[in-house]
Amino acid sequence: MSNQSTILQVENISTRFHTQDGLVHAVNGISFELKKGELLGVVGESGSGKSVTMMSLLKLLPMPPAEIVSGTASFEGQDLIQLDLDELRKVRGGKIGFIFQDPMTSLNPVLKIGYQLAEPLREHMGMSRKKARQRSAELLDLVGIPMAENRLNDFPHQFSGGMRQRVMIAMALACDPKVLIADEPTTALDVTIQAQIIDIVKKLRKELGMAIIWITHDLGVVAGIADRVAVMYGGYIVEEGPVEELYSNPKHPYTQGLLKTLPNLEGERAARLESIEGQPPNLHKKPTSCPFAPRCTHTMDRCRRENPVLIKRKENHKVACWWNPE
């Protein structure tokens, strides 16, 4: 993928939340790049900072309590972090599409689906009402909703969970975005529907050539769709690399632990699935040591003293770990 040009370059994004219990350091200096047409999987357990990182890029977090403390996000010659909300609205839903986790809370329950699909088309693409409606039907068709034209008159509650998620994908694709951010888009769906949604995204990526960031806690899903994977823990990226390399040769103890929790698909059943002992880190304190150290079986004194930085170990494979220094 290295010869492709970069469409999104994120440097040192830090986001914290002001809460009644004090500051929460949710994202602590995240840097990554996204190439044109690439699918980057971002994985990690709940609270690792995956969604907060991506929502920070488009200022989709309520501010306050959220505050973006530092960082830049270069997209088409602009720094998204510096844009005011009016300029950012032109990017959101236009050049960068976002599929949220829960389609029921993301769709307006009192507006017809046709209206919700047509609105961004008229605003970002300047389409007439008739043209926007026609395009809305095409989009529903594209994501596999039968009798698309008729369904434009329906309200969100008239769609099943899987169909609502398809509507969300259609809305995110409405303005032919260059980048699509999908935030755990299959979490609430059963396995069969999940597989259908993933197939739709694969197909659309092939047809439309967009770059995708797919946020998930499910390493199994990422294995089948991603080019590259970034593993997050405690508001940091702790490992990043091409999907085959990361799965066959994981370097960070957390990634190794995550992969051991996956069922073996080779037909041999593991005696039992392993789990990672311990609790996620308390983000009220900004880590000065490795955030994974309390749960790690390889912890050394240095891990408790110093937080390792993400460094390149091999071509395109980066790890933040003192134990694995090769």
C-alpha cells in the first residue's frame, strides 16, 4: 500500500473529558495515516479510545465536556481540527461519511427515510428535490433494500435493525465521500446480518474506491476486510501493521492476548478460549508508564517507569512495547 497517496494524516490527537470526577484522558497522542482506497481496521476493547479518536477528527463530540487538547488531521490540504463548524459541516457527510454504532438513535424517528437521505444531497450536492429523491432510491437499492422507491416514504421504526443499518450506510455514502468512518456498524446485529453488511461494504469499496476506517472490538471481522490494523489500548495505539503480518506475528502482549480470545477457525478447537486478566486502565490519571503493564505477563521495571512509544520494528509494523525489543 506504500505507493498510494495519503488521504488523511493524523498527528498527535489528544482528547480529554471534563467530568464531575475530574479529567478523563480518553485519547493520548494518536497518530496514523490513511491511504486512498485503503481499509484501516481500528480494534480494542470498550473504552480504548477508538470512537473518541475518530469523532474528534470531525468534532462530533459534545464540547464541553470534551476538549481536543492537541493534534492535527490533514485532509485535502486542510487541518480538520482547525476548521470552524460551518466549514466542518461541508466536510461531514460530504467528503467524509460517518456510520454510527446505533442506527436507531442516529436516524430521526419523526422524519421519513426519503427526507433524511435527500437532505445531505440537496445541501452538499445542490440537487433539486426530484433529483435528490431519485438518488435516494438508488442509494437504498445500492445497499440492498428491496422496493427502494416505496421505502422512501417509511419511517425508521418501519425498518428492522439490519435494514436501518443499511439506511445509515446509504446516508453515509450519499455524497460520494472520499473517506468512510464506520463505528462498530454491525455490533447490535445478528451474525447473518453482520455478514451481509460487511459484504455490502466490501462491494461498495470495490465499486467506489473510497478509503474506510472500520472501528470494532471484533478482531474476527477485521481479519476478513482490512488492509492494515491499528490496535488501541488506554487511549494509545499500541501496535499497527498490515493485517496478515499483525495476525501471524503479533508483537504486543495485548494484541497477542486479543488474538488468543478468538475461536480457532482451522477446525481444531482450543481447549478453552483465553481471556486477558485484570481491568482496563483508569483514564483519570494520564499514564506515565505503559498502560498495559498491570495486566501484562511480561512486565519489567522499565514498563512501570516509562511509557513506550510506537516505533517501527519491521517494514510497516510498529509496536509500543519495552519487552519486545527486536
